[in-house]
Amino acid sequence: MKSLVFLEHHEGAVTKAALGVLAKARALGDAAGVVAGAGVRAAAEPVGGVVFVADDERLAAPLPAPRVDVLAKLVREEGFDAVLFAQSVLASDVAAALAARLEAGLNWDLVDLAEHDGALVAKRPALADSVWVDVGWSSPVALAVFRSGTFDPASVDDASELREVEVEIEASSLLAELVEATSDEGEGGPSIEEADVIVAGGRGLGGPENFALVEELASALGGAVAATRAVVDAGWYPYSTQVGQTGKTVSPKLYVAVGISGAIQHKVGMQGSGVIVAINKDPHAPIFEYADLGVVGDLHEIVPRLTELVRTRK
């Protein structure tokens, strides 16, 4: 398999999720990455291996259409069999438009990829993550979008071989203009998609003011703060931090659920975590069925004490 991995970047560095997909692609065969943007050469240099660099001011804004032009040209000229993406808003837009441009099949929400008898076969969850199904492609080019955090990045042993891409963008791809970019994820910590540690709060906190307990524990652990749908719907915390079926899917090494009952909709978004710790006063809360460690008690007493112990240990 000869594959191309879309390397999304933020603040001058390729995302951890994209590097994980690249590591998986290289384990399967001949794989290259592509970084598209303005002034992105520095972001591509630490990746290692073959990396195509599309550096053009017309790619400065994080808009999908110009990137589709870049990827479509690379696929046709270099003969790639597959184009792989780590799930994000931008990557999903690019993947969908590229599928239409190439008349290629697109599978999404994937959690694994393998090659069997010369054909690619992927796995994705179905029926609220209660079963796993194998999916494939009938088109010459396969497009795949993987859940963020599914694969870990590999250590880089070789220097990057950067290959400059001659950027050709269609006039229609420049009709959209980015007027403003804003974020409500807050400052001072990693995003929930990138974090190795996540502390998530639910309705058991009792009110938005008590999210300070979650924030302090996350800070002590060097992690990010997440929330359930009920919490964000109530306006307690930003929608950008929502984990679950209608929110984001995360796979941190450690997931601490504070005051979260553990409904199936939330489980879908975090069950791939390495270690799950649940703190809840209800011993019959569903989250204890799949938590690795459960603490039954008053979170208002437990979380501050846990935060103090973590800071003392550090």
C-alpha cells in the first residue's frame, strides 16, 4: 500500500493524532505525509521520512477547498492508493470533498486498519460502540478518517525528506474567506484530543462553579478538562470540551470521570482510554461497570484531597 497522510498542524506543530495515523500507515507499507499551509516547513521537519510540503500564502487560512486541490494533485501525480486522516473538523471537510473530487470511497470513525490479500480492511464501531465491523473500499483510491487518538505517534529515527509541492489552486477554491477564528477551549492546557490525561466533569458536580475542582485536578495532573453533554447543554462548560456520541472521541492514557453517571452516549466517546477512574457517590452508577478504578463517595471531599496529594507527590 502506498498511502498519503494529511498532517494537520496547529501553532507550528503537527498534531499528535495525525502523527499517530502516519505511524500506522508506515507500519503497513510505503507512506508519506503532507503538510499544507503558509510557513509550514518548520512544522514538517521533525516528522521524519518523506513529507510533502505545500507552502503557499493561499493556504494560510484553515479552509478545506485549497487543501483538496493540493491532495488531489498529489494523489494523481504520485499514484497513492490511500489518503488517511486523523479526525477533526478540518480533516473531515477535506476528506469529504476529496472523496467527491476523486470519486473515491470514504470510511470514517475508524479505529484500525490492516491489509488482507492485497486489500485494505478497516474496523469501525457500530450500534453505539456495542459491536465492531469490518469495512473496505471498492474504489481504486481509499479514503479513511480515524478517531482522534486511536494510534500513538512513533519515535522518529530518520531525518525528514521534505519534497516541495507546486501548489495549484482552482479559482473556485478561493471564493471562501476566513473572516475570524475564535476558540473557547481556554488557555494553559492541552486540547482534549491531544491530552494524555483528561479530567471530565458531569452533573454530579452540582453547578458550574464546582468545575473549579475539575480544573484544579486537571492542572495538577498536567491534563485537560472535558465535560458531558448534559453539562454543556446547561451552559456550565464550553461545547468544545464535550466528550461523547455527539461530542468528541478521546483516547487519553488516563481519564478521570468526576460526577459522571456513565450513560452509553458518554461511554462511546471515552471508552478507548488507557485507564478510567470514576468518582461518584452512587455505587450503582453505570460508569463503574467499565471503570478500571472506582471511588464511591462525595466528590467535593475526594477531588480536593486528590489534587492536594498529586501536587505533594509532584
